[in-house]
Amino acid sequence: MASQSTSTQRSGSKTKDPKGGLTAAGRRKFAQTEGAQLRPGVRKRTSEMSAAEMKRKGSWAARFYGRKGKLPALVDKNGEPTRFALTAHAWGEPVPETVAQARAIARRGRALLERAESKMQRSPQARKSAAKKRPGLVDNINARKRAGKSRPKARSTVSSESYAAMQRGWGKQAKRKRATPRATKS
């Protein structure tokens, strides 16, 4: 139990998987508190993955272990893997002990992204499912309003800076449409 955070021990619920990643309860907690749409890592063999799953896993690996500069610690003072390293287990990858092993996971992730791209070009159905647009901030706010679950401003999860940036962009699409010259009939 030493690997769990104190807040997790106090609440009595397990949100962090000791082997790496979040438990189903942890993903539910983030959905309730942050509005996050987290899904478990893709653990399938490459041959069994859809193009969208390849894209998810490849994106995770390249983003997580392929970042520029120095990686966060992979092993703590006691020689145990850190939460950063254990994340690989949640995605069906071996837990890296060295930076070279972590970078190898990133290379495999980039290869998965390339493979997903070629698979999507071959299959129109896979291309359609992978191209689904995730709802943005405005979509989420409007969905909550329709469901009757909108939060009062005091309990908002959107920072005032994000909301202001969103408001600044509201009129831009209409202005761009008006600014585009229309084709004239000859």
C-alpha cells in the first residue's frame, strides 16, 4: 500500500492501479470531477488493433516517451519503477527501466502511427471512425445544458482565461465566411 497516495488511502477507493495507469474507478472519478473522457490503454496485439486503436496507442507512446529533452525519472531512489514508467504497463508495454527502453517504446509508437495512417488510407470505414471529431468546450457546455446538468459559475471547471479565449473566437468563423470571396458566375 506504500505506492498509493495518501488521498487515495484516506478515501478508501482505489483510483490508481498499482501496476500502472488508472483503475475504472479512477477514470470515473476524473469523468465526474474534471469532465475527462479517459479510456483504458490499448493492450491488444498490433495485428488485432483497429486503425483508431493504433492511432491512440501510437500517439500515447510517442507523446509520453518521445518528448524532447530529459524524461522524468523512470526508477525511484529504492529502485522501484515510478508512476511515469508504470504507465507503460497500462498500455501493454514492458515497463522501461532505462531511457533507451523508453525511447524504444516511443519508436514503436511512431511506427504504429505510420501503420495506422496507411491502414486508414486503405479503408474508408476506418478513416471515418478515426476522423470522428471529439466534442470541444462549447459542445460539452451545451450538452450539459441540454441534459439539465449545467454547473453554476462558482463551480465551473472552465478557467476564466479559457472561457475568455473561447468567447474571443466565437465571431471569427462568421467573419471568415463573410471575408471569403464568392465565385462569380461567368
